[in-house]
Amino acid sequence: MARVGVEWINNFPAPCTQNTLSYCDETSVGFLNGMVSRGHTQAFNWGDANAWERDFRDPANGGDDTNWADDVDFVHFSSHGATSAANVFSGSLGSRRDNCSWTSSRARLGNFNLEYLCIDACQSVELTRDPIATWHGAFHGLRMVLGFTDLVSDSWWTGGRGNSFGRAAGNGERITGAWLDAGYSFWLDDNPAAMAAGRNQADAENRLANERLGGGFGDIPNNQIGWYAWRWRS
């Protein structure tokens, strides 16, 4: 069984000022509830001011992820997000502990535990940038990043996607297919994407297509990654 942690932000008071969101709690906590309903274990549920940047930053960079994001098997994060022209993803926080956003460039995930990271935020697996440049430095045993290319809705219409994904992934369905099915919305133009690491092209494509929770795929050290594969729905 997987240990699951979620962090979500709807409110962004100064100094972390952003437009208010409404459904990030529903997407992340819904994912958590879906996973727990299938027998998996809640490890943490941090929202708004209790979600901190250092939870995603590697201790080598002064963070505390081995107590939080890198101490579980599956993390779901919902907030504002963006990938810069320099190929750095930033996930927005509502409290400055120590920064108002966590970044892919300061994350080293899986060198302690984390295997799957789902980011319900804009441009989290942004395919108009270079997703390998964005995420390679964060893959240290991490197996998959799941997110969206381009913008993503914050809407009652799609607020249940977290729970749908949690129930499907938690029930042993293929993770990529479960995410693309749950995240896609024709009406709101939500385009989910999944990215997997492998030792070579065949390994990456097999993991992307077939990986399930408890499916027997092992972790890969960063220096042994030879290929990335990704898939999206639009």
C-alpha cells in the first residue's frame, strides 16, 4: 500500500499575492480520499498557509522534503503554477516558509522515497518548453510526474478529477491512463500530460504505458536515466 501526501493552496495573502483559487482543496483532498478509499494511507494533508516551500526542497538545498514530499510514495499538489522560459517549474504557495513558490530546480525527489508526483497546476508538464530540462534534475528515484501542459481550470466542473484519479490509481489501474482520463476536459481545454523516466527508450515507454502502484517497476538513480517518455491528451 502507498503512503500519500497532499498540499493545496486556494488563498494567497501578501507577501505571496496571487489570484484566489476555489477548488484546489477539492482536487488534492479528493485525490487523498480516493486513494484512502482503496486502502492506501494518509501521511499528510497541508492546505493554504500550512503548505510550505521547504516541503519540496531537497535538504542539500536547505529544504526539509525528507519529512514531507520525499517521505511518501505519492504526492498531489494543487495551486497556481508556471514553467519559465528557463525551463523551471514554479508551484505557488500561500505562505512564505521560506519562499512563495517551490521550484523544480531545487527539488531532488526519490532519493529518499517519492515515486509519483501529481501537480494539478498550469504548465506543470509544459510541452511547449523542454520537459526534460525542467524535470531531469528532480528525478532521483522519482518515477513519474503528472500534470498539465498549458493552462488548467479551477472549476466546479472539473473539481472532482482528483478523486477520480485517486480511486483509479489507488485501485491498480495504469497510472498514465488513469491520469489522462481524469484530467482531460474538452469543454474547459484541460490537457493533462504524464512523463516517465527509464534506463533507455523501451524502458521509459513501458513504464509510461504500464506502470501501476505496486507494479514491480524499480527506482532509477538520476545518473542511470537514459530516456524520458511522455504522453498527453488534447
